[in-house]
Amino acid sequence: MTSTLQPATTTEAVTKRPGRWLALSVLVLAVLLVAVDATVLGLATPYISEDLNPTGSQLLWIGDVYSFVIAGLLVSMGSLGDRIGRKRILLIGATAFGAISVLNAYATTPEMMILARALLGVAGATLMPATLALIRNLFHDPRERSLAVGIWGATASAGTAIGPIAGGFLLEHFWWGSVFLINLPVMAVLVLVGIKLLPESKNPNPGPWDLISVSLSLVGVIAVVYAVKETATHGFGWEILGVGALGAGALYWFVHRQLTLPTPLLDMRLFRNRGFSAAVLADLLTILGLSGLVFFLSQYLQLVQGRSPLEAGLAELPAAVGAVAAGLIAGWAARRWSVRAVVSGGLAAVGVALASLTVIDQSTGYPLLGAALLVVGIGAGFSFTVTADVILSSVPKEQAGSASAVSETAYELGAALGIAVLGSIVTAVYRGFTAPAGTPAGAHESLGAAVESAAGMPTQQAQALLTSARDSFVDGLAIAAGAGAAVLLATALAAWFLLRNQRLDGRP
């Protein structure tokens, strides 16, 4: 390859661009847009199912296709932003995101909804890498950049808290499509203000955008994520193995092609930087340990403890509060102590909090749950903010889009693996419960199915079914929490060694 990889260091000229903080306020709107949208579909799914009458397979595609597409396109869109301009791709993506949200809101058939979610994934893939890349190019001073990344992460955490609360309110007062329309005012402000405030930045010598690499990345990531999720849902099968092998082969070809192209879509030499690779690995494993548990914890709050969607969203609020608070001071903490101390300490705190959930039962009080969620938020806020800063500071600003896309792809893969691995634990334990005579077979598929089955049974029989199913679900959740805790504690230990001597100015 003819491109030259120069690590970002303190020798980079430190210039303070006027209006950079106003520009940041625009960037965080894009983050808020994606974070809110990621949380509202789960709340709206029962209403969508009732209105559109999708088959079981179609309902799964409605839930999964967005994450499949966004995972497959993140690297390609990050690289495209480096080439055509991050401001341009951000504004195009935000406009498309808003317009396609309308299509989501007014979908009239399952097929239309699946298409709308897929198109939304294309638009969403442009937003997150572009925002981080623009932060890298707006803030050259390492301390200012750390604060900017902290605000960026805090906004994402706030969005995950706002989404369930706003979505729950809208679903109680309007039709299900309203949860997608909340994107429109945010998008409008972002585009109109962003045109004026955001500076353009791009790689001055980008080379061509290799469409073969784009296709390989898309096919490889989507196939691998699909195979992992299908294995978790339906178990191992030769068809799934074939899809997984196709994905692995495409990714191998993708890596080989990047190593031979003079101007690759993704410069694989980024991974030679120990700090960059360690931060990406830490993000992937942390999300793996957290995502599956968070997914099932929401079901625990609603289906076991009987909370409404709005009440469940409010119950999970301490995690967002902790993440926001920690994210804002994470850069200062990393300089006060060290990068590895903050990342490892944050991950260890999350691991301990997850371990505390191994003792939950149906009647566990909120003080334990709320405290655990608060600690999870604080630990994750410290860790994710500092690893994002490490990733940005470890690469030249010309490659910030590609580097940010790698980080976001790690999140998506970690989430898929987490739901698959931890989800399979919960499902396997849950299916072992003893049901009273006359219970429909479908009650063993999920706790939601058991609750639905109980609604049509005599009171005494229904109560026996619910008690047994909920006990089994909680047992599975506790075991999954223990597994997640083990992953987080092991990741904390690995980060302690891999991030030694790492600093936020890009130097190892």
C-alpha cells in the first residue's frame, strides 16, 4: 500500500477552531437521533404486530434488519465520509434518516416495514462514524477532544433513557407510528443548523471507493451477524453454518483485498496500534457482556414484575444517569490516574454490578436493581468514553471516519454475540420449566408466550404456569448475569495489560 499511516501524537498542530463547541451541539443531535430510534422499536413491536399481522419470520426481520444493514455498512460509510466529506455525508444521512422515518411510521404491510427498516439502516450507518470523525477534526487539543467525546457519549446515553420514556408516552396516547416521527424535529434542526455551523473535512488524498470491498464488507458482516442470531434463536443447523461460512469467507477476502489495494477502504495497519486494537476489543467484549443481559432485564421488569413499558423505562433510568455523569468526567479521570485504570476500573465495576444480579428473584426490590443499574452506567460511561477517545487519538485525522466505523462495528458485533450467547443461556434454562397439564407448547418458547398462554387458561392453572415460567426465566437471567460478569471482569484484566502506558494524546 502506498498510503502512509502516521499515528496521532501531540506533535500534531493544536489549533482551536472558532465555533467548535456550537458545531458539537449539532453533532450530538445526530447521536441523539440514533440512540432514541434504537430504543423505540422494541416498545412499539406489540402494536406493530397487532396492526400489520406479520408472520413470525417477518416480525424477526422487522426487528433485525436495521442492525444487520447498519453493521454491514458502517465501515463502508465511514470510509465514504473520509472521501467525499464528513459534513456532506452526515447531512445527507440525517435528511434520509428523517424521510425514511416517515416511511416507517406509515408502513401498511410487513414487507413495507421491513424495507423501511433496511433503508433506515443505510441512513443510520452514515451518522455515528461521521460524528466522531468530525469531533476528531474539530478538536485538536487532546483535553478539549476528551471533553467533546464525553459529551458525545453522554448524549448517546441520554438518548437511550429518553427513548423508552418518550416512546412509552406516545404509545399510550397515539398510534404506534408516532414513535418514529419524533425523529423529524431533531433531523430538521440538525440539517438546518448543521449547514451553517459544521465545517467540512475529508481526506485530501483518499483514492477511489472500492465497490468490491464495500460488497465484501456488507455480505461478510451481515452473514456472520445473521448466523450468530439464528443460532441463538433456532439452534445450530447446516443452513446457518453455510451462511456463517459465507460471511467468514467474505471477510477473509475483504481483509486480503485491503492489504493489497494501494488505497484501501480500511487500512488494516490501524490494528498494529496496540491502543487502537485494545480499545476496539474492549468495546466488543463489553457490549457482548452487557447487551444480552440488558435485553432480558427489560423483559424481567415488564413480564416478571409487571411494570408498564413507561415504568420499565423509568426503572432503567439510573444506568443512563450514571453513564452521562461518568462520560463527562472520563477524560479528566484518565489524565488524573491513567487510561488503563479508568477503563479497567469501569469494566470491573460493571462486572461486579452484573454479579450482584445473580441473586435476583421475582420479588427483588428496586434498591438492588437501581443500584446495580447505576453502577453499570457509571462503569460503562467511564470505559466507553475513554476507549472512544483512545481510538480517535490513535489514528491520523484523515482516517478518523474509518476508525470510528470500526469502533461502531465492534458495538454491533458485540451486541449480536451478546444476545446470542447470553440469550441462549436464558432460553435454555427457561425452556426447562415444568408446566401444568394443558399448557400450550408455545409457552416454552418465551416468557411472553407463556404470559399470553396464561391469559386464556383457568385462574389456578394460569397462576401455576406463570409462577413456574417466571421462576425459570429468572434462574436463566441470573446465570446469564454471572456469565456476563465473568466476561466483563476478564475484559477488565485484559485491558489493564493491553492499555499500559496508553495516553489520550495518541502515544502508547
